[in-house]
Amino acid sequence: MFSQENEGLLPSSAPGLELQPQQDMKSLRFHWICLLLLSVCLLLWYCHVMRSGLSMNTGLRGYVRVLSSRTASHFLDFRCGRCAVVSSSGQMLGGGQGQEIDRQDCVIRMNAAPTVGYEADVGNRTSLRVVSHTSVPHLLRQQGYFFGREAATRYVIWGPEKNMRQDGKGKIFNALVMLAKKYPYTNIYTVTREKVQYCDSIFQNETGKNRMKSGAFLSTGFFTMILALEMCDSILVYGMIDGSYCSNANHSFVPYHYYEPSRLDECRMYRAHEHAKKGGHRFITEKLIYSRWASQGKLHFVYPPWPPQGHPQD
């Protein structure tokens, strides 16, 4: 035991020692709060990056935006319920299908086919255009119409590698880049090389013929059908004749394009291309392919109506 005199030698409780545990607790809470705030910030940043990344990578593969965008998908991000696919054929003249076409969720047209002056027969709206590399010069000559009047239209351009290459030597691709820069709100896409090859493989699977070895080129209509089947729930086709139409003795004579009435009639053009040894479109063969696709129920040829599969027109 300590004596009373030794009690005075014992250290008394210092005020600083009593405050130390409280300061340590405050410091610990502060560090935990900082860590929590940092974690929340990192989580928000991660979510933002993920959303941005997902928005950049959504859409249909095989259709790539000409100029990249920070706010829009790199791919064609466009889907519709019921689509109207409008042919450029002279079959459209006098049909009065314009209002019905415009009532559909989306309207798909081809190349540089105009609507002005033909509204009663072909409608007025254009949601998307599938355009051949050979028709791009028409877009360039009528920029005010296509990129002013139809500013909200999406353009999907297809063409051979030599015209669509992106190393500065692709003549058509360079023109598309110029248009995209001049009209920054316009949505211009190209069909990738891989997608073109995929379409070639579909043609070969359906016909048993290699497209290139047979000397054929796929038509804009073929690329349009492939895209429509990918982006639409159901498809109504206007102005496209069936594969047996031109072999009927009583078939009508209409211009190949409704907006070029003085050119060759449609069936003569189809026959010339079908039998061309090099560089021709196999329009009739493609129509026979479409007929098989229509049997699956998603594709409907409403004007002119097609006969049931296996029952050619008389």
C-alpha cells in the first residue's frame, strides 16, 4: 500500500488525456464519412460510364454512323412496330396508297425516290432511306430536299468496298462525311463490309448460287428487305411485283421508276438484268426469295397484292 505522502506523487488525470479518445472518435467518423462520399461519387461515375457505354453500343450491328457522336449510338438504333416499305416502281402510280402509307409507324423508301408531287400515291413521310452508292450523287445534287425537308430521315448507304473504304480513298464515303459535317443533325449510316458479306451469304443460301461468281449485284431492294426484317415487327410492302408477274401475258406496262415515266418499262428492265452475264441485279430471283420469306408471316405485299405462295397469277 502507498502511504499518504506517496499519494501526492501519483499522476492525476490530465485533461488532455481525457479528450484524446473523443478526438480519435471524431477523426474516425470523419474518415468514414469521406470514404462513404468517395464511394458514392465513384458509384455515380461508374453508372454514368455504363449508361454512356450502353447507349453507344445499342442498335443494329452492321449499320454504322458515318461520324461518331457523344450522345448517339454508334450503330443504327432504330426499331419500329409496323413499317411501310415503298418501292420506287411505276406500280405506285395511280394507286392512291399515300394516306395508308403515312399511317404506318415508319416509312422506308429507297434511293432518291421523291415524295413531292406524288403524295397521293406514295405518301409524304420518310423515316429511313436505304441508298445505293450509285444514288449518292443524286443526294448531293438535291441536298436542300433530302437534308432540309427530310432532315429527320435516317440514311443507310451501301456500296462496294472500293467506294466505301475509310482511309481517305473511298469516294462515296468521303462524300458522306462531307454531308454529315455540313448537316450535323442528319443521321447517316453505312452498311459494313461484314453486313454486305452476310447479305451475300443469304442470297447464296436461298439460291444455291454465289453472287459474285454469277456476275450479279444485290439490289437496293434486297438490302432494304434485310434491314426491314431486322428493325420492324411487321412489314407492309407497296409497289413491288411478285416473281411471276412479268411472265404473265396480261401484265401491265409501267415505268421502272414512278418518277421517271419516260424510261424503260419495269418488266423489260427486270428481264435485262435477270439475264445479264455481268453487273446485273437479279430482280426476279429476289422476288422469289421474298415470296418464301412472306410465308413466315412477317412480310406482307399489300399493293399490288401477291398471290399465295405456290399459286402464280393467271
